[in-house]
Amino acid sequence: MVLLSKRSGWEPTGLDGWATPGGAARWLRACAFVVAAGFAGPRLAQADAQADEYRVKAAFLYRFGSYIEWPDRRFARPDSPLAIGVMGADALADELAQIVAGRSVNGRAVQVRKLRPGDPIAGLHILFIGRADDGRLPEVLAAARGRALLTVTESDEALELGSMINFVVVDDKVRFDVAPPPADSGTLRISARLLGVARKVVSKSS
């Protein structure tokens, strides 16, 4: 596991305004981007589109934390950081580390951890599983089941396997579907404000 901490000049527009009334919807529109081929050639355009897609997804991951309620027991101390693990998407982890530098979520610093196969998920609050680890998706989501851990993916059928939030690209825009845990699960709660800007909300049975 690699703990990341760095900063660059890239700053997603409107990140700190998401918590204002209507801010989530406005920021969602601002984050919409075109995944299209440019004039620099298909390979370079594809790489640029992937980088842009991961920038948007990384920004979403940071903001998701403001709309999740974890049980108090999930934090060892009042000042314990929010830990976000990234598996199978090193480029996204790098972008996320840049975004969270100097920022906080509900008064907590944010740590970004790159996870390798076999690394434990204990101690994480958010876990992103990228396409590169699709083969391990059922195993990882099974291990996360019953934990107060927000699981985020970008794979078909991920919600059916137990993921809570799954990114999709629709009409050249990054959106997300949500399958919140049952209210009586005792794990975590996803704010209605976040559900309100999801493309689709899928109910889970207890």
C-alpha cells in the first residue's frame, strides 16, 4: 500500500461550493466533459480523454465524502483522517492526491492510499475499484460487505455485486448510479442530496 500526498496546479472548478444549496447539481454539470477524439490523433486523444475522465472521477470521490455519514466508531479519534483507498487505477489515485492536498472533509484531513493485491481494506472509509481490477471485483466487494465502507466502481454489473456507487459515461458525461445500503444495515448513510444528483438510485434489500 502506498500513501500519497502531493499537490499540483490542477484545480477542479467549484469543488468547495458543492455543499451550497443547489451546488451539487451545478457542480455535476460543471464536471460533465466530452470524451471525444481530438485533432491530435486517436491514440493521444484517447489518452487525454482517459486522463480527463479520471480527473472528474477523482473530484467526485473527494466530494462524495461530504455526503456520507459514518458511524462514530469508524474513526479512532475526532481528528482522525478520512482514508480513501484506490485499487486498480493509479492515475486516478494521483489525481485524487492532488485534489485533496490542503483540503478537508467535514473537518477531517484526507489520506489517499494506492492499494495492491492483498492489501487490507480495514481502516478505509471510501474504496474505489478501477477497471484494471475487474477480475477481483466480486472478491473485494464481498470482503467489503457489512463494513461502513463506501465502495465506488466503474464496471458493468458492479451494483449487482454489491458496490454502492458506480460511475458510468452517458452522452459523453461522467455520471453515477447509487445503490445505498439499507437504512437498518448499521453501516453508513448516503445523503438524500447526493441521491438527488445521481443518474439512478437502486434499492437494496436488507
